[in-house]
Amino acid sequence: MLSLKEILSVSLVLFSVIDILGSIPIVIDLRKKAGEIQSVKATLVAGVIMFVFLFLGESILRLFGIDVASFAIAGSFILFVLGVEMVLGVHLFKSANDPKSTSIVPLAFPIIAGAGTMTTIVSLRAEYAQLSVVVGIFVNLIFVLIVLKSLGWIERKLGQAGADVLRRIFGVILLAIAVKLFKTNVMLL
């Protein structure tokens, strides 16, 4: 049975973890490198990753002998590198300048459906009805798609200087999130 309260709770938790609004400067930077972002493809791939992890995540990790904490630590390294790029203006991540691949890595994974999102989905699955988690994921994917489709408009409103300032600010925040994700999960090993 669907519970509006559960759906709202799941949606808000996932919204804060996915943080697509906070990722706007990263996505703008990726778009500049690749030329364009395939927003529908990125959203679909992120959705597939989330749903696969909802239904099979723990089993897949166990199959490879990986615990959730180790997975989260690996994701923290990727987020850390992206944060360094944003703050220092260097390009460590070498994109193939192909919108198809950039829309998948690093946009769909790990920015939208990263280790934090996957770990959160496993936690939500233990706490809420599976149907509520499914609906919460769909709600967030719709919001992600709207933001990605509006990226040009958002970028024009920010301007180059605004985008540069936001990129650096959110780069530092991304570094802090990566360090926190690393620190929290290292203690679980």
C-alpha cells in the first residue's frame, strides 16, 4: 500500500543525496568539455543504476566480495577528483569529448547515481516499503531530467562569472562530501 508520508520522506532523502541542484556547476563544466550532455540518456542510465541497486545491489556487491563501505570509499575518490578539478580549474578526468560517454560517466555515475545514492537506497529499502522507494526514485529522476533539460537557461542566468564562482564553491563542497563519505566508511571497515 502506498503511503504519501513514506514517499515524501524517501523523495526528500534521495533529493538531498543526489543533490542535482548542487551539481549544476559540475554538469555545466562537463557540458563545456564534451560539447553537450544527453540529459535523457543520463537520467535513464542513472535510473537503471538506481533500480538495479535497489533490487540487486547488495547481492552484486557480495558476489564480488565488496561491502557497501568499500563501494562508498571508491565513489568518494571519484567525487574527490571531480572536486579538485572544479576548485583548481585543472582537468584530471579525460573525457572522450563524446556526449554519449560523458552523459554516462561521470554524469549518470557517480554524480547522479553515485555511491552515496546507492548506499542510501539500500538503507531506505530496509526502512520503507519497496514501492515507496520506487516512487521516490521516479520523483527524483523526473526532477533530475527537468534540471538537466534547463541547463542552458540556468547557465545563461548565472553568466560566466556566476558559473565560475559556483563551480569553485560547489567544488569545495564536493571535496568535503568526498572526505566525509571516505571518513564515515573507513570507520566501518
